Amino acid sequence: MPDPFDIGMQTRRAVLGDAHVDRAEAAKTPFDADFQAFITEGAWGSVWSRPGLTKRERSLVTIALLAALGHDDEVAMHVRATANTGATPDDIKEALLHVAVYAGVPAANRAFRIAKQELEARP
């Protein structure tokens, strides 16, 4: 049976990129090492690695949920990750329009601002 941590790390690197994961790993301390292992195994190894949705689809669901919950730093990180997941700027726009209807205009307004900044910063 494959190790959830190893699968999670592969998926995490595929979605967020080696540079991001390398920075996160370098910043890990004994205090947060268990938490980092938990998200690598749980979020990346158990959920993001499932076959039911594509990485593009998971990316859009994640952006919408994070936007609805007001997790701005995570919205920015996952918008950057769309360079690796195949979600396009138009896909992000459509997901954030759903946020406006189902989670409120202020949440979508904030997320549009963040997404716009991240997309404009792309090379």
C-alpha cells in the first residue's frame, strides 16, 4: 500500500511547485512538524490525490472555498498554483462569481482583488 505521506508530497509538489514546498519544508520546526505531516498526508495524500476530480477541478473548488472563508493568503497561494493545475484565469473568474452568489459579494470582491494581483504577477 502506498505511503500517504509520500503520495501527498508528490501531489503537493505537483500542485504548489518545488520552490514553494522546499521553502515550507525549510521553515518547518519541531513545533509545526506534526502539523506539516498532517496536511501532507491528509490534504495532499488523502484528498488531493483521489481520482474523483482532476487537479484543475480540485483547484477551483479549493479557491472558491478559501475565498468564501476569507483565507486570503491561501487564496493567493492556490491562484498561483493554477499555473500547475491547468485552471485558467477564466476558470478562476467563474469560480469567484459563484462565491459572490453563494458566499457573498464582499468575499468575492476580496478574492477577485487577490486573484487579479496574483495573475498580473505571473511571468
